[in-house]
Amino acid sequence: MTTIRLLSADGATSEDELNDSGAYARPTAPLRSRVAYAAAHVVPKTHADNTPGQPADIDWDATLAFRRNVYSWRLGVADAMDTAQRNMGLDAAATRELIARSAQVAREEGGSVVVGVNTDHVDEERIPLPQVIDAYVEQLHFTEEQGAGPVLMASRHLARVAESRTDYLRVYAAVLQRATTPVVLHWLGTAFDPQLEGYFGSPDWREASETLLRIIAENPGKVAGVKMSLLNAESEIAVRERLPEGVRMFTGDDFNYVGLIGGDTTGSLSEDGEADRDETRSAEGRRVSSRFARSTTGGGHSDALLGAFAAITPVASAAIQALDAGDPSRYREILGPTEELSRQVFAAPTFYYKTGVAFLAWLNGHQPAFQMVGGLHSARSLPHLSRIVELANASLALEDPELARERWHGMLALNGVDA
């Protein structure tokens, strides 16, 4: 029996049986039952100055190869968002280059790519609302020129200067009217970015959701979907039930995605009793823009735009393939165990989850070293990473278990743990 060594918080070590990989098969046709995007990370050059405050020096070969791998599993790529360390090491110049390069790879691979649109290229911390609008529009037009789908991210600039929900309505209306293709609106919670407290005009998600829904209603045809990243299944379901026809819900809930994506076909959410609802409305015949029309639709489930799916791409693809085959039990059997892994990756402080995503990419052979821009590879402890190893092994998320074992044991030895 081959084992893998684990490290607990008190320094004790133990051995766990090393499982085989899931041996999942790449799909030979597009996924049908859900639209799913993996929010991808970036890989820096190993020899670069990957220390806090330094500009990102990207290993483009490894970074783009990761995206090609995602496409091979028939998932889409969500790029230049928080998983790519935007505002946590990925500077404006690198963000712009990433968008252009990623869009080119999507064209070459025939994949679907959406990218983040923000105001973060502006250095000043506080700018008036007209400049917030101009900053959004500048990035929006660049994204459209590259042929990528825009995801309108929550702006720290807007959060700092908005005095009421009216300011959010004004800014979003002005930006959406300048969009030439429908966009996805991103609602990022404070677990991911504490500077976004009170976004959409209130710290109460119920009040804030009224602003979000009003933005959609007052700008018909301009919004293709909403990505909610509040780590709160109740709020996502509540908003999902009220979305107008043609607007998808993309879950960004890395704690509860199994039930949210499975929806009515796989039963209610099981974790924490947050949601147990069957009254979600039907939306058969829903009209969607061509960019998001690859799957069948239905109001009783969420589609996916998840950083977690970058960490478990083969597993996520296999689970959706099971839904395509009309086997919701198999879907839960495959994807269910990964939710505990994702909760560990996204554990508080949640904004350091990127470390776990890059760590798993390294274990799975998608990058040559466990390095991240801005030195973020140091943001999690060895016991935290050990728990990721344990849960990835248990959920069959290690694509090459022997390689993962070799790399992990080498890391332990480097840090004085006898492996």
C-alpha cells in the first residue's frame, strides 16, 4: 500500500493511503446541462522576484497551458478576476496582457472566455463617480476588442465614494449602456474583499439585492448573468428566483456549489440547512446570449463561475457529464466530496484561497514550482496545505497521485519534516 504523509497543526505526522486518480474521461462533446467556468490563476516565472510589492512576471507558457487544459475538459475560463490575484499581486499591465493572451487562446481552442472588468488601473484611491464610470468603460471596451465576455467586477473605487444605492444605479446604468455585448455582474462578498463592505448600497444582502435586481431591470438586454460570491446559499437562491428571463445565475459560492449547481435535479442543499427549497421557478425556453447558451436552462439551478473549478477541473467536468447523462446521483457521488476540499481551500481568511488553487495546480503538474506572484505562496501554513492534500486525495482530485506524493513529500523535507 502506498501512503502519503500528513502534518497536523501540532507538528505530528501520520500516514494516509494514497488513492488512485478518478481516471475521468475528457468529454467528446460540449457540456449541455450547465454552463461552467473555471476562474483560473496565473503562474509566475520560477526565477522571478516573486516577493510582495513586485510587478507580476508571468510564465506565459505555463499560465496559458493551464487554460488549454481547462478547455480540454470543456469548461470555460474566467480570467483576470480575483483568482488570478487581481489586486493581490497582478498589476494593471499584467492584467491587460493576460486578457489579450487568454482571449487569443480561447479563439485557438474554441473555448469560451469571460474576463474581469474593473476600475483598478486607476492609481488614485478616491475618484469621483464620473471617473469611476470612465475607468469601467475603458476596461470594458478593451475587453470587447479582445473578443472576451465582460464580467463587471465590484469596484473598490465605487465602494469608497458611493453614498447611496442611487450612486450604484447611476454608475452601472452608464457603464451598461456603453456595453456592446451583454455582461455578467459580479457581486463579491467581504470574505473575498473587505473593502467592498456595503456594496450595492447596504451591508444587508436583502437590501443590496434590491439594488442589483433594479440595475438588471432598468437595463434590459444588457445583463447576461449574475455571479454571486457571498458564500451564502440562501442569498443566491433568493436572487436566482427573481432573475428575469435571459439572465443566468453563476454561482461563485465555493462553500455550497454542489447543491446550487445540482439544484432541483439533485435535491436541496445539505450543508448548514441554509437552503431547502423546491419552489424555484421554471425558466424553460429562457433566452440567453450566444456566449452563455451552451447548456439547457432552468431556474432551479445555478450555473458555475468558480475558483474551485480551477482546482478540480477534471472532477467538475465529470460531474457535469453525469448530469448530461441524466444521472444526478452520480453527479453528487463525483462532486460531493470536493466540497469539503473547497471549504478548506477557501477557509478564512478567504482571500488567501488563491494559495490553495496554485498549490493544487503544482501538485497536479500544471506548473513547475509552487510559486505565486507577490509572494502569496507563503500565505498558508504547512498544516493547512496538508489538509488540502488529505482532502484532495479523498475526493480523487489528485490527477497524478504519485507525482503529487513526490512533490508534497519533497516540500515537507525542505521544511524539515521527515518524509
